[in-house]
Amino acid sequence: DGGITQSPKYLFRKEGQNVTLSCEQNLNHDAMYWYRQDPGQGLRLIYYSQIVNDFQKGDIAEGYSVSREKKESFPLTVTSAQKNPTAFYLCASMGQGYEQYFGPGTRLTVT
Amino acid sequence: QKEVEQDPGPLSVPEGAIVSLNCTYSNSAFQYFMWYRQYSRKGPELLMYTYSSGNKEDGRFTAQVDKSSKYISLFIRDSQPSDSATYLCAFFSGGYNKLIFGAGTRLAVHP
């Protein structure tokens, strides 16, 4: 059963702590993406990676970091430098026809 | 001018109505056109995908692309309460290596 998994579904952290969100895919896709979505808002691109060991900043990369050591995995770290980290985070991978497939999302709450 | 314009709604229709959702875009380099459906607190799912001007039909859904007017539409026939969701248009051009999303239109279909 191919797809994208994100864990955990809900995450709670204290302000000042770094937190890492997991994203795994078994679709054999090269490109992967991280988005942030705030209530009633569209998708904003944080980081993307077109190939293992390479990644590019998106529109709102400040306060975030990523790694891409394996094709299947693209974890996102929300650092303490991110001013407003509470949001819904979505991971996606891109297929051969440039369409993107999304995971179920992680809802992060920082207090 | 924004690259993609999409009316955020909300759009409220009675069950059985024909729904028309629209996006305009300014970048003539966009080659691939997609519609995503996003239920509340879920990841977006790919609904329709096309790369040429004209119509593409899939069940109750029809995607229409007019490249000369830089305008895409999604029509939903015989709308159901289960169609209540946010619909996002998305565009791809090779120069970006990423999708450009509209802000999403919130649709409510009431019984």
C-alpha cells in the first residue's frame, strides 16, 4: 500500500524546544516537500528536496531545518528560532507527472 | 499581481447544485494544472490533473483549462454534502520545480 506517512498526528511542545516531524514515503519519488498551513490559509512552502543529500529553501524557511539522507525520508525540524511554530504541517512527494501526493499532516502546538 | 488568484469563498450551495470553482493565473509558462480537495484537518488529495486546454471529465467532476485566457475551472455536478471541503488549484512549470497553489475555495453543500 503506497503512500506518505507523517508522525505523529498531534504534537505538543513547550516554547524554546526544538521538535522534529517525521515524513516517510514508499512511492519511490525523488522530490519531497514540506508545507505549513495556518487556519483558513493556503499552503506555504518551507523546504523541498529534489534528490538525496540536496534541498532548497522555500518561501518561509527561517526557523526550520531539514535533512535528506534517504530517498524515503525527509524529516523537518522546527527550531526554537521559529517565531510562530503552531500550525498544521504537511509533507508531500512529487510524481512523474509533477503532481504532488500529500501525507495526513502533523498538527503542532507550541505553548 | 499575484501569480494565482482564487476566490476563498465560502461558497454555500444546496445539495444537487452544479458548483463552479475557478482560478486565474498570470504565468503563461504553467504547463500542468491540478485540482486538490482538502477536508478539514486532513492532507489535500489530488482530484483532477490535466496538461492541455479543454475539458477533462471524471465522474461528477469536470476540469476545464483555457490557456488563452489563463483560466481554469472545476465543475461539480449533482453536488453532495460529502463534497464540502476546501478546493485548491495548483500549477506546475519546469522553471519552478514545485507547485504553485491557489489559496483555496471553501465549499459547503447543505442538504
